[in-house]
Amino acid sequence: MTDRIVLVTGGAGFLGEHVARSLLASGSRVRVFDHAPSPAWAGLAGLEFIQGDVRDRAALVRAAAGVSAIVHAAFASPRQDASLITDVNLRGTENVSAAAAAHGVRRVVLVSSTVAGWAPRPHPFLRHSPLSRLDLYRATRTEAEVMLARASPATFAAAIVRPQSFLGPGRLGAFGIIFELIRTGDPVPVLGTGAHRYQLLGVDDLAEGIRLLAATEHEGTFLFGANIFGTVNDDLTALLAHAGTNATLRHIPAALARPALRAIELTGMVPLSEWHRHSAWGHDSVADTTRARLELGWRPERSNIEALVNAYDWYVETVARTGDAPRTHAVPRAHRMLRGLLSLLPHA
């Protein structure tokens, strides 16, 4: 173990745990800063846990003392209140910059999102309002990236991580409902034709990319995604074959799915995931990982299918062990609502 200490904000969560473990395996010491209580794995050798809120600048400055790098992975998601999304995503990033400057930390890595690269969508009635919480989330993530880039030249080297949708044991996101349908042998709804490509990412591959980036002085934006992926139909068909439950894909015409999803967004009932958005509109979602591969030497080990199978097997094992579907931060009620609404639509 070396004297190098890396501070990971939001480190008690799903991604944070994987980042912490990757850093520890490489010989770094890790200091986790999170508003959540100390997780069970916080007793790992070389790991220190501090409970605190990234909106508390003084607490964050204290936590940054003696660290060589900060991985800022704390954020408020589109599922949360608008005021919290704005406060955490913006003030939290501002406080991370201040903490790095206060202690002369030379490296800050912001874990952002691919939604930061989306074009803004104006509200049809309120000109200066975001269309939905997902759009507000996008705006705050974009502004946080700009904020960090402006602060970095005089004080620290900053890098931004934009990962594709990542998953693995412990986190299901929008795939929780899909896995349950597959497990029970029910039809799996696919919005649109499913002929577009949707690149995924295994969480362990993402954690390794963040580890590599935290140890370098490379600046700018780095995209992370699986090297091997197919169309939505290809990848889900392979997952169905692996599961062997006789589940089938059921396509819902995009012309019918889009208005329903737009109505959901406007009412604010369900903050849609990237999966739903890209599926309904039939757009490819593919990241150019050239920088990460050439400058960091990053090589993802899991393909789309391998990431899906890994997460699905964990899901099935958990159901078999506990007798209940795993609860994740994906808000199962929201996905049940979406499933119910889509079930009312005619399908091809």
C-alpha cells in the first residue's frame, strides 16, 4: 500500500464501491465521502469512510486534506426533486473545486453522464424551463462540466468521464423490469424496431477506466463504452437465449410509443432513462472510446452481451436466494407504471 490517497465523493454507492475497490487493488488508499451511512464493505483495508454532504463545503474541504486526487462521483439523479438536482450537481461540483484548491490537489476527475452531450429541448409553454427533470438533470451535468473546466487551469488538472449506461451485479437501472420479464418468461417490450445500436458498459470496466484516469494528468472529456455491441434486438435476443425461459421480444411501434413517453415526461410522473429515450426514437447510442483506449491504455473486458448476462445472472441468483426481486435505486414503481402504460398500446 502506498501513501497515495484518492478521495471518492459519492463513494458509498454502486459505482463508488467499484471505483474504491479498483483503486485499492492498484495500491492506492481510498477515502470515501458520502451522505449515506457507512456501507458494509467500508472495512476494507486501506479504506477510510467519512459521512458528509457535498453541499457542505467545510466538510468537503476537511475530507480533501492530504489527498492526491479527487474522483467526484456524487450527484442527484433525475428521479429526485428539481431543487436537489440543481443544488447537489452544481454546488457539489463547486465545492469539490474549492476543496481541491484549498489543499493543492493536482487531480480532479468528474464522473458525468452522456446526457451532458444531448442538445437541450425547450419547453413547449415555458420558454426558460426545462422540459422535464431529465432535461434539468442534463443541464446541471453540462454546467458542472463547464464549471470544473473553468476552475481547473489555475489549480488542478481536470478530466471528465462520460460513460455509456453501465450495469453489473448490484445495479439494474432500467433493466430491472426487463430482467424480471425474462425470468418469468413473459414478453419483453421493445420500443420501436430495435434495429438501432445501444452501447452498454460493465461497471467493472468503467471503474478501471476511472482508476486509470485518476492516476494521469490527461485533461478533457473521456468516453467509456463496451468495445463489442450489436443492435438492441441482437443483444436482447442473446440474453433471452442465455436465460432459456421462453421469453420473447414484443415490438411496440415507435409512432405509438413516442407520444406516450412524451406525455409521461411532461407530467413529470416518470423520469425516463436513456434506454427508453433512445429505444423509442430509434437513435444509435454509441460513444467513441478512442481517447480512453489510446491515452489511458483502457481495454474493456465485457461486451454488451457479457455485461447483460453478468447482471441478469446476479438478478436471478438474488431472487432465488431471497425470494424477492432486488430493490435498486431505479425506482421499481416508476418502471411498473411505464410497463403498465405500454401494455395498453397495441403492438406489432
